[in-house]
Amino acid sequence: MSYGQADPQSDPTRFGTEAFYASLGRAFVTMCAVIPLLFLIEVIDKGIGSGQLDLAGGIIPHHLSGLDGVLFSPFLHAGWDHLYGNAVPLILVGTFALAGGVKRFIWSTFVIMLVSGVGVWFVGDPNSVVVGASGVIFGYLGLLLTRGLVERSWWNLGVAAFIGLLYWYQLYNILPTDQPISWQGHLLGLLGGVIAAILFRRKRVKTEPALYTPTQI
């Protein structure tokens, strides 16, 4: 029997603990709640005139009027197919990113949106309007992968590898293409996730040796 040591089952960052699974469950419910909001926004966009919200809130590279899209574009989508394609991956990667801590998740999301959005504004096609959550999705993937490396978290690495296997056919979208896809947003989102994982990494706690070792008699 020992004293002065925290119960390992109460650590939400430790894979396999009760607290870990509870945190994962809460994160999943939260991310599932985000998706109806995105669908509601798309319904409003269709209602006022297809593409009106996209034009108002999307990123328009090199135009000051399109700079506010850095904040708004991840909530907008170019039609139902685009939204359907992003919904499940967003729930999946978002759940594991959020399970690592709410505060870290919020700040990491901000960094990802900033790096991806501002980067697209600088290097994107000035004749395009960029919308969609894909940059954030790739950002969360980069976040999980890098978090696994810098924090030596095998489960984060495992999750990133698993998601990569599920959506391997989407990973080529970080490469230049002639398709109407913002590969710059995907690549920069991935980079934003890497940066966020390093900035907000959890420091490893060194365990102190117990001062006393109780002896049963």
C-alpha cells in the first residue's frame, strides 16, 4: 500500500484508464453536436441563395474583403457533397484531438485555422473563394501525429496511423492539383497542426520517489 500518489485511473491522458474513456466519450458527443450546426449553416446558405454565405464568409485570397474568411470559412461548405465528405472525418479526428484537453483543443484549433487560413489568403488563387473544414481536419491529423511524437504518446500515433489508413486516398490532396480543391489549405492545415502540437505539448511529469514505504504487519 502506498500514500501520496494519484490514482492512475483518474488520469484522462493515460490510455486505458476510466478517465480516458470518459474524456473520449465526452469529446465524441461534443463533436457530434458540431455537425448539425454545420448542416444548419448550409441550410441557411441554400435558403438565402446558394453560395451567398460562401461568398460573404469564405477566404478570397489577396483581397482584404476575404480575410475574415480565416475565421468563418471552416464553417461553410460548397454544397451538400462537400459537407458530407467532411462530416465523418471531422468527428473522428476532432474527437481524439478534443480528448487531449479542452483548453489545448481550443488553442490548437485557433492556430490551425490561423496558419491554414492566412496561408491560403497569401498563396491561394485570387479568383477563388475557399470554404470548408478540410484544413482543420488535416490540422487535427497533423496535431495527433506530432503530439504522439513530442509527447511519446503511442495511442496518438496509433490513432493518426489508423485515420491515415482509413482516408489514405484523401492524403494526396495536400499535393498540387488541377482540381477545384485548395491543396494549399490542406497542406497548411497539416502544418498548423504540427505547430500547435509543439506549442501546446503536455510536459512529461517526473514521478518523485515516495518518502516512506509503508510496511504491513
